[in-house]
Amino acid sequence: MTFYHEEAKNIPVAAETEVLVAGGGPAGVGAAIAAARSGAKVMLIEKSGYPGGVATAGMMAVWSGAEECPLMNEIMDRTTRHASLPPECNPGLSAHWLRWTVPHECQKQVLLEMLQEAGVTMQFHTLAVAVIKEGNKVKGVITESKSGREAIMAQVVIDATGDGDIAAFAGAEYLLGREEDGVCQPATLMFRVGGVDYSRAVFPRAFGSFIELPKGEIQALGRKHLPFPAGHVLLYRNRLPGEVTVNMTNTIGINGTDVRDLTRAEINCRQQMDKIVQFLREFVPGYEKCYLSASAETVGIRETRHFKGVLTLTADDILKSTVFEDWIATRNWFNFDIHNTKGPGLDHNGEENSIPPTGAYSIPYRACIPEKLDGLLLSGRNISGTHKAHASYRVMGSCLNIGVGVGTAAAVAVQNNCELRDVDIRKVQKILLDGGTVV
Ligand SMILES: Cc1cc2nc3c(=O)[nH]c(=O)nc-3n(C[C@H](O)[C@H](O)[C@H](O)COP(=O)(O)OP(=O)(O)OC[C@H]3O[C@@H](n4cnc5c(N)ncnc54)[C@H](O)[C@@H]3O)c2cc1C
């Protein structure tokens, strides 16, 4: 590789804030709202033009993971009441689907309104590209946007970029993907089809959803007729009339922190989409007249960096339903959703429906503190956890739940003018309990 030497130059300090949240996905939204409601001056930067991350830009199907998180319930209540939803939904939608399914456009609006009401300063179309550090302490980030290269200074930075970009720029230690070989879970570009007849349609929503159809069993038909490495059939009910959210494109061997891999994933998945629509029309009842109605803004990345935190969450902690003394997010629950890294379906380490709902676990504050850095907290899927543990807490509800805890801790640190690792965790927990968190 050859190099070009870029000259150093002065850049404007565009803003100074108490808490800077980088990334406006579930983890960033949770952190920003919680920190602002706890009294901190908060700024949120996001590379897209709206909040929600994978929920909205990634066109996700359903919120899973921490159904008792008070903020998540507030979001769902507001979503249900929102004017942008169609007056009539698809017939047969259960209360569960009405509550947790993601109406993508509506939730962009809801999250934006809630951030505004909390008093969060938002700046979209802004990519964090470097970190400002003094010794081991993070003091701010450098951004790139249409306004050029700028600096934003902060007392606390929260890394909610999903990939942990800020922590990586700051030199935090991490492993990419699986511990043994660095392989990450496959990537998927979500899309929706319209024109589905809900009175006859089927909705296989797990790899183990085996459904006999007139032309054969649905997952076997998928393996036979879909373009490899696609091959599983995952279809989710949606609130928009005749629309179904499709989780069926698949790209393996992707490093989501490499722009060339990301480009390859976008192209591969887009090439699979038309074939998936044709497959649905030909084989799946109710989908005979379906068409591609919308695709996600960006390919969905399931897994990238796992940072070394003060504590690293393990699958064992999850299986034991550990309630850590320094919990900042409680009642998280999800199976180990590890997709096959070599093709369609589930990995041999993945498990579906294997953890009983009582097996809810907590997230320790220590897993949100990078081991050797000050001034920076991790939030969402980029906290410190093993490949297997991550496969459970990576779901949106848990990421939002983690964000609430991390945002609250950031506000307490600012108010007490202390280092993040010295925060009085009892104070943080009291605020969370007063806000309706149940341990
Ligand atoms: C295909 C797929 C299917 C899934 N299915 C489900 C499901 O059914 N249910 C469920 O609950 N979860 C599901 N998940 C998991 C879940 O969606 C994600 O793990 C979760 O959204 C992670 O939340 P986050 O806030 O940590 O990161 P993200 O949602 O990825 O948000 C990160 C945000 O940061 C922004 N960003 C990134 N880098 C920068 C930067 N350098 N500067 C500024 N902004 C930046 C991004 O634009 C994004 O908005 C799925 C994930 C995928 C990919």
C-alpha cells in the first residue's frame, strides 16, 4: 500500500457539551434520552438523516430483548398512538405484533420527537472519524460532514456506533468476531414486500419454522431455490396493509468495519432480492402478487468488535441469569442468535428458543467501561462481551436498555465531576429504579 501524507490543519470546535453520544441507534437513543432526562447537556451525532439505527435505517422487523425496559415501553406506547400509522392494520395481527413490530417511518418520527422533547441537540449527516485524547482520557471526537472536518468537545463520550468506532480510534483493545478465528456473523439487507394477501400468507419467523406448503416444506424449498448463501425463509408481519418484512438476504465472510466488505455485502444482498421476491411468488401462498416495496438504507451488520472492558460478559453469565452488583440494565432476555457463518440458517453454536423467559440477565456497568480509557463509555452491541454472549444482548431492546443505564451513569459522572469508573453506581441504580426499572 502507498500512502499520502495529509497536512495538519486547524479545525473549528463546532460544539462543546457535557455528554456526546456518537450513533443514534437503539443504544444511542436510549443513552441520549436518559442522560438528558437526568439533567445533562447532551448532543447526539449520527451518520444518517434520522435516528433509529438498525431499527429504522436497517428496516428491522421486531424489537426483542428487554420487554420490561421502561423507555422501550414508552417508545412502543407512543408508536401505537402515532398519527403516521395507517388507521387499519393487517387482519389477524396479535397484540404482540401490534406492540413490538417496527413501523419504520413511524418510529423515525417517534424517536425524533422524544429526543427533541428531552432537549437533546441532534446533528445528523455527521460521521465521527477520529478521537481527541489527552493521555488515556477521551475529550471529544472529530467529525466529517458537509460542513467539513470539525471537533466536538465533551466531558463524557458515549460510543453507540454499533461497531465501537470511537473506542477503536481511541486505541481500546478489541477482538473482531469469534474469539478463535475473527469470523463475524453474516450481514443482511432487510427489505419489505407489498401486495401480500394476509388471509392466506404464512410467516416463518425462526430458522426452525418448518411449514408444509403445496410445493414442499418452506425451509427445504428455500435451501433448494434461493441463491446461496441465502437459503432460509424468515418473514415477519408488518403493520402496513399487505406488507411483510423480509429477513432473507445473506452475505458471509464480511468485516463490517471494512468499507470494501460493506460494499460487497450491499451488492450481494441487492442481487439476491429480486430472486427472493420471485421465490416468494412461486412457492409461498399469499405472496403470489408480492413486489419489492422498500429496502433498508443500509445493510445490517450483526457483529464486529468486542472490546476489552473492565469486565467481559460471558454466555455463562447469561445462562446463570446473573444479577451483577453494578447492574445498569436488567431483565434482558434473548437466545444465542448466532447465524451460520458458512451459509443459510443457524450456526452449530446458535440456539433458538432455548432460554426460558425467566432466564433474564443483567448488564454490568463494568462491561461498558473500556479497560484502559477514561472519558468514554460503550453502549449497545459494542459493549464488552464474548462472541456468544453478544449473540444474545445484541438485540435492539437490550441495546436500548443498556443505553439508558449508560446515559444515566454519564449524567451522574458529570454532576459529580468524577471519572466514569468512579461513578457511585447506587446513585445510578436509584435513578433507574425510580424510572420504573425492575431488578
Ligand atoms: C439483519 C439483522 C436482523 C436483526 N434482527 C433483529 C430483531 O429481529 N430484533 C432485534 O431486537 N434485533 C435484531 N437485530 C439486532 C439489532 O438490530 C442490532 O444489534 C441493534 O440495533 C444494535 O443497536 P446499536 O444501537 O448498538 O447499533 P445500531 O443499531 O447499529 O446503531 C448504530 C448507529 O450509529 C451510527 N453510526 C455508526 N458509525 C458511526 C460513526 N462513526 N459516526 C456517527 N454515527 C455512526 C449508525 O448510522 C447507526 O445509526 C438484527 C440485526 C441485523 C443486522
